[in-house]
Amino acid sequence: MAELLQKDGTWVFDGDALRLTPGRDKGVGLLRKELGELVVPLGALAGVSFEQGKRSGRLRLRLREGADPLLHATGGRLGEPHDPYQLLVDADRYGVAEYVVEEVRQALLLDRVPTGPVDAFLLPGPAVPLSVSAGDATASFDGERVRLEWNWKTEDAKAAAGTRVIRVEDIVGVEWQPAVGLENGHLRFTVRNAPTKAPPKYDPNAVELWGFKKDPLMALVAAAVQARLPHPAAAPGTAVRAAVPPSGPEPEVPAARAAADDHDALLRRLRELGALHRDGVLTDEEFALAKQAVLRRL
């Protein structure tokens, strides 16, 4: 097991999944705090990297395209400090961060996890029911219906129609866009048989966002709805599949060759662990635990 504890959060890797727990530091974004702990299965990962800086470094996860409904609904527009797949690392913990990276990369190699896109969500999305108030509305979602309740800041023509209730089966797309500069953001639902090109300010299927503190929380509603829609890469008419940890791809090489390759990789990993231990990067306890984990695979 590899574990890294920081003010920004805690990342724990057990060989099968990464558990990402947000910290309580004031620099941790509101969305990350509300999202809570994430468990990212190994099969959802495309890669991991660590960037060193003078005072702090940064761990970054790269997920396979289509694996996470949050990333899909937000289009990769979640910046700091709201991105749950980044972790600030203090300079004195660089060695541990590098160890986490090596453990994850080694597991991806041993399990032969592909880096390409997937056709089903591998993470479940935020829990429901949930409700968020931001911009010109309160958006609520119970797993079956989206409810948009307008507030006193809503444009009159949009508010005149009253509270908007949209069934999940009528939604064909969802998008969250943050406010950037002078351009407002939005949470927009594309509804079947009700196309619209109206700006979010006038669109009854959209919440207009103005760049205030709670705007990122609307991304939770977007992700929760997205997780219950057919996957964009799935064939038309495909039922929504629940996110479950993947069992891993079938080997693409003969079993005897795969076993030999695995054995060689594990021996190399043992040598690397020994070097990290000698250099003082790993404590005696960390080295013993890591060594036992590798030996169990031999």
C-alpha cells in the first residue's frame, strides 16, 4: 500500500484503486469538499505524473476518456482548487509522491490497463439526492427528475413559466461551463424534442452562473445526471450500466509469456524498492509493506 498525507488531501493506493480524500485546508475547493472521498479503480486510469516545484509539487491523475461522468459533464474545465485529480505536495514529501507514482505505474503495467477511451462510466458520480443554489436558480436532482426553481435574480420571461421539472429519460445531454472573465457560465440540459439556442439567461433548461463561490457545485448536479444517461460512446439504445470496478482486460499475449513478463517486472520492482529504501525515501515499515505486496504477486 502506498499512502500520501497532505494538507490538500490524502491519496492511498492499494494496488486495485486509488482512494482520494480531500483535506480540510482552506485552500481546498468547495466542490472537492462536497464531493467527498473518491475511489478511482485502476482500470479507469490512463496515467499519473508528479511535477516538482521549488516550494511544492503536484500529483496529477489522468483518467481514461469517458471513465468519469464529472469530467465528461464539465469538459475538463474544472480548474484549481476544484479538480479532485490533483494534489499539492510539500517539498519534504517528494520521495513519497514519487513512490506513489511508481506504484500506480507499475500496477498499470502489470495489469495491462489500456489508456484508450471506455464505453461505460467507471465511476458512479455524486450521490443523490442533492440540491445546489447558485446563479439564477436552485437545481435539485433525486436520481429521476431535475427540478429548477428560479429565484429573484432570474430573467422575468424565464421565471414566468414557473418551476421547471425535467425527467432523466427526456435529457439527452448535460453541460457545466464556468464563468470566465466577462462571460457568464451555465448548467444546461439538452432536452429531447425541445432544442434551443437561447442564451442561458433565457433558456428554461439552463441555470445561468455569474462566477460566485457556489458556481462549481452545479458541476455536481451535472455529473449526477450524466452518470444516469447512456454513455456517449455506447451504441444507441444501450441501457445505462452501473459503474463497477473493472476486472481488467484479457491478456493479449500467450499465458506463458505473460507470466514470464510479470515475473521479470516484479523482480525489477523489488530492486527499485531496495534502492528507495537504501536512499532513505522509504522507511523500514514502508519498505516491508511494499516488499510483501510485491512478493505476494510472485
